[in-house]
Amino acid sequence: MRRLLILFFTLNVTSAALFIGFVNRPVYDDSFNIFDVHNYATKGLSKDALRLHRNPPGPTSFVWMAAGVRLLGGDELRDARVAILVSWILLFVGILTGARYSHFPEMWYGALLAALVFPHAVEATATLPTEG
């Protein structure tokens, strides 16, 4: 199971890196999301920024992407995507660490495999209560 996870993770990271490197235009919902990323990158986590927030899932992931934009200081879209990739790498390392010290590593591996195969499942679950 661990080898399968590493294979899926490697494929996801490779795919994301190629996408970040070669697609320098908004796709899917980027143009909708980049408003919040820009908002938090320029205003920080302030009352004004929270009032202007547009996306239903809340500010957490957008603040993370805005931090990437502020740290890297280049193209907002690319930097936000890099921040997302870094969050996936941290998630992967955290889950593998949790699995190593857990009495139920299969549960951790299963959760990670589901997140890698269906990456938008968590966002869809978070959006459901807010959008009904």
C-alpha cells in the first residue's frame, strides 16, 4: 500500500509541477479564486479582507496561497499554485508520519490515497454545509 501511495503522490507532484511550469493562464476556477488570494496577499488577514471574501469554503486555503504569493513575490497565479503544491507535500509527509506511529496505519494510507485520487473531495465536503 505504501508503494502505491508513493507512486500516486509522485504522479500528482509531477503533474502539478508540469502544470505550474507550462500553464500560465487561469483555468477552471482560478479567476474566481485569485480574487481572494490577491485580497489576502495585499491586505493580510484583516477585517476588510474577511468582509471581501467571496469563496464559500472560507479563508483558510486562500490565506495559505496568499502567504505563498507574498513569500515568492512573483506571479500571483503561479505562486498560489506553488503554495498549494507545498500544502500537498506537507499533507503527504504528515500522513506518512501519522501512519508510522499509529496502531491503524491502513486508515491513514486509505485517507491519503482517497485525497490523492479524489483531490477535490475535501473541498466539496467543506462546501456542502455552506452551499446546501
